[in-house]
Amino acid sequence: MQTRFQGRVWTFGDDVSTDHIISGKYLGTTDPKVFADHAFEAIDPTWAKEVQSGDLIVAGANFGCGSSREQAPIALKTLGISAILANSFARIFFRNAINLGFPVIECEGLRDRVKSGETIELDMARGQVRLPSGDMMPCSALPPNVLEILEAGGLVPKLKKELGTRAAR
């Protein structure tokens, strides 16, 4: 599993809701590409077209608040966002992202130390972020059970693997 990411930063403030990430008017489909194409459309209609695979989101507190729609992390993962680093996450968004195999890391204060367009490096295994200045900043390490889910590519692939191993015994 990849535990190191380097990418361009997109910054967002506090209380970014799942409605901001993907508007409810697109929930009539199950196509992840549709979700990706319209991510953050209400905030910036050009955002999804400007994102590049490997980019990172850095946000303030309570990222992913609002409804429990898992289409929000699906949209961002489908766009190629490597990880989201925020002061804190709404619990259901955090769990949905992990269950989908999408890294979300709490990194208190990072939002105040970077600007959109800058490049940072995330080392999930060490719980560190290298800032544009070269300084290292600590971030929360994910517990082993969460890392196992991410390594498997999500909760469903992890469970399928475990059930397949048991069935083969």
C-alpha cells in the first residue's frame, strides 16, 4: 500500500459539507464519473476540471459534515485526490472514506500553514507532513485496523479477502 503522497494542495475552510462536495441533484446516478465531474461545483464550477491525479485536499474543521452520502468521498477519490488532510472530519465522512479505501488524515493546524497550489508530502506511516518550507509537521497516525482497510482497497475488498481465506481452509 502506498503510504507516501506528494501533491499539489487545494485548500478549503471549516464545515465543508457533503452537499458542497456533490450536490444532491446528481444523486440519481451511481456513476462515479458523474460525481467526480461535478465535485465542488457549487463552490467553483471549474474545480473538478483543474484537479490533477495526485492532488491533495487540506481543510479546516469538520470536513464532510452534513448528510451521510458516500458519493462525496467517491467523487474525490474518482478525481484522483490522493488524500484529504483536515483539522477534523465529520465521523460518517471519515468512515465512508476509509471504507472506500480513501485516506483521510487529521492534521490539526495544517490548513493555516499551506496555500492552494503549494506542494506538500504526506507520510502516513510516520504521521508527518513535509511543508513547502521543508519543515516537518506531525499529523495523526491511523490505527492498524484502519491501515489494513486502506491497504485492502476498502472494507468490502478486505472482507472478501478474509472470507475467501476462511473458505479456502
